[in-house]
Amino acid sequence: MLIFVHELGHFLVAKKSGIRVDEFGLGFPPRLWSKKVGETVYSLNAIPFGGFVKIFGENPMDDKSADENDKSQSFSRKNRAVQAAVLVAGITFNIIFAWIIISIGFMTGLPTSVDETNSSRVRDPRLVITQVLPESPAADAGLKGGDAIISLSAGSQELQGDQITVEEVQSFISSHPDTEIEARVKRGDVEEVISAMPEFGIVEGKPALGISMDMVGIMTLPPHLAFYEGAKLTGGLLKAITVGVADFIASAVTGQAKLSDVTGPVGIAGLVGDASKLGIVYLMSFTAFISLNLAVLNLIPFPALDGGRLLFVLIEAVIRRPVNPKVMHLVNSVGFALLLLLMLVVTYRDIIRLF
């Protein structure tokens, strides 16, 4: 669905700009099914790693054998502003899609962090685990992001009810070193009791389980406020994702990044399954989050990504002449091959994790 939305952006803006679109494909060839409507072939393909819109003239080599009528519909014959608009349209559609999903979430009731500014509008607040550190006591015990903490007990001591706050839970855990803590959590509609023992070295100077927490409640808003708050949340998420991706790229350049931090389609499918178990609202939120990730990743100036093609448009605008078509084609082909190789490696690692 997210790839369809992304490619639909390219497709609609190209059509609106008078550019011929030869194919709209989901997945990569070989083809499983296709149908031609007007000048465009619509296809479903066998390799489910993405999708594409084949725009006439995006590869300047297309123009060489075209007649004058076809050339007028060529991407490469349009001005730089139109080319940039077509390239950035997929990213824009992913951001708009995320905003719409989040806004619908606010209208139906969206899990929201509770603070002083919104506490009066949030109902059913509860303490939720927002992150579980890998290889931590919490991860080994089976605690997961999205679990709501109902109570904690260690020996004869117990924390429950109004005592379940971020500060109280942190204090309770740190005051019970080398003691097994039983956490009663709610995961979706099911309650479970999970035991874990705090360890030193996770948080400086005190024992910890390796979890991040936040007080979360349900916020329901009328449509006009839902779209306003949805825009604010979309902007905040977009900023956070951009910073996260930039940090990861910086770590990759310095050799400190871990491939285990990257998830492909198989891993995302597993995460979607986890989110769906928590409810449709969590699934919608996760979908919006992935849509924004897709937007940010496609903006990276790497060959074969939208950002890489935008970079070529910028270079041509600066030098005031087209880049050598053979050079552009070679660079994009190499970039695409590297992306496919990365996707294969990541998918292999995702499959291994399943077992």
C-alpha cells in the first residue's frame, strides 16, 4: 500500500505535467500480470521489494529513437522545476498519507503521550513500555514495546494503581538489585506476568531492566483539531526520523553502524503482525511511521533513489546542460544493483531471525 501511494505520486504529477507514463508496476519483474490502459501498462511483478513508474524520457537514452510528438511528452524535455516536482511527488504523497492516517487516528482515538498541555483531553492513561533494549533483561524475559504495565512486585513489595508512574517504576526497579521482579503487563487484550532481574551496566550507577516508558492515553478529537494535531505529530515524527537516519548514515561512514539495525520487507511484515495484535489504531500508527521512513529514505541522494535523481536535476540546473546520458544510466544502474544487493542481505537476515 505504501509503495502504491509513493508511485501514485510520481504517476499523477507526471500525467498532470504532460509526461508519458509507460508502466505503473508494483514489485519488480518478471511480470505476473499486466493490463494496458491507454498509453500505460499496469503490472504486478514477482519480486516484492518495491515498485516503479516507468516515465518516458527519465532515461535520456529514450529520446534518441523517439519522434517529435513523443519527445514533447518526454521527462527530459521538461524544465527542471517540472522534473523536480515529478521526482519529489512520491515523497510528498507518503508524507500526506501519513498525515491522513494519523489524523483519522485522532478522530477515532489515538494513543498519545500524556503531558501538562493535553492531560484534560486524554482518557485512560496508563504506563506503556515504548522501547526494549536488545539483549537486556527485559528483552530476554519477553517484554515488548506497547506492553502496558499494570503492577510490579518483588518479594513482599508491590507497586500498583496510581503508583504506576515512570518515576515510581524506575525507583522500584533500581531499589531491587539482584531481585527478580514480576511485571504484570497488558498486551492487546491479554494480561501476562513476566519476570526479569535488573542488572547493572544498562543505566549508569543503578540496576535496570532495559526499558523506556511513557504515560500514554487515548486522545479523541473533532476533525478540524484532528488534522491540526495530525500535522504537528507528522512534522515531529518526520524530524525525528530524519535525525535518526542521518545518525545511522554517519555511523555507517565511520564503520560503527550495525546491519542488524536495518529491517527489510520480511522484518517489517513481522512488526506489522505485532502492531496488529495491539489493535487497528496501533497498526495505523505503525503504517504512518513506515510511510514517513519511506519518504526520508527516498530523499537520500543515492543513485536510483528519488534523492539521487534530484541530485542530477540540481547538477544540470547548475551546469546548465544535461549530464551525459551514458554516465547517468551507468550510475543509476550501479546504484539500483547495490540497493537490491542490500535488500537481499537484509531480507536473508530477517528470515534467519524468524528461526
